[in-house]
Amino acid sequence: MDTLKDTLISAIRTIPDYPKPGILFRDITTLLGNASAFRRAVDQLVYPYAGTKIDKVAGMEARGFILGGAVAHQLSAGFIPIRKKGKLPHETVRIAYSLEYGIDEMEMHKDAVQPGEKVILVDDLIATGGTAVGAVSLLRQMGAEIVAACFVIDLPDLGGRKKLEEMGVKVRTLVEFAGH
């Protein structure tokens, strides 16, 4: 029987030289399309928090919406979409965050989280950590208590996990890939 890691790794497609030469892009769309692998990934993201009080799950655009929505459903929690600026229709709060080659901004609705609510952040992958650090900062700015940040994939050579841990955030990942 395959281990969880074997199942997940075999369900993740690697695309060389995307989006630029030298990068090995870890594509989870194949995992999402594999019912068994998708279910196992969501179950593993949920399991440490089952039976605990989680008010909201925050997911980052775009694959974090898919995973985060499934995790929120399983935990009977609300869902917070964190999007690139200009995509949400109501009053928002915004934060700038670092990308590998510059700065961007993300936002969420101003009323998406109440002070003291327990939140789990979910995304498909943690690399340099810029997006996740920005999301944690945005949620904390609104008074959320970050219970954990959960990812299917960690690229530990890029240091994102360490940045979150230095912010006092517990990080949960399911598989790791060396390199970029």
C-alpha cells in the first residue's frame, strides 16, 4: 500500500522550466483531479484540527481557495478568500507583500474576520513565503488568531516555512521537494 507521501508525490506533476528556465514548477492540478489523492490531502490538512474550535479557514488565490474551501467544509468553519488587489467587491483591507521579483498587494473583506477568531491559513505550496507572510500579517492586523498555516507542498530550500515559524506560526506541510 502506498504511503500518503507516495500518493501525493505521484499525483503532483512537475513541469520543468516554468515559468522560467531552471524552475521545476510543482503543479497540483493533477492532484486535484485525482479523487483519492485530493481526498487524502484534504483529510491530512484537516486531521490535526478536527474537534477543535476553528472559526475560519483563509485560502490564498487561487489553489488555496480550492483546498481551503474543502478544509473549511470539513471543519464546519467559515472561509476567507484572500485575493490580489481589486478583485473583491466590498470594503477591503490590503497589505503589500514580497514576491521573488518585486512587490504585490493582497486584500480581504474588512468584515471577513472578527478579533479573536481562530484561523487556519491554507495554500497549495510554501516557497519563499512572501504571500503567506503577507496573509498572516493581514489576518493579524484584523485581530485573527493564526492557529496554523497548512500547505500540501514545502520547498524548504526557499525558506518560507522558516519565515512563518519566526512569526510564531505553526506550519504543517504534507510533502517536500528539494530545489526551486
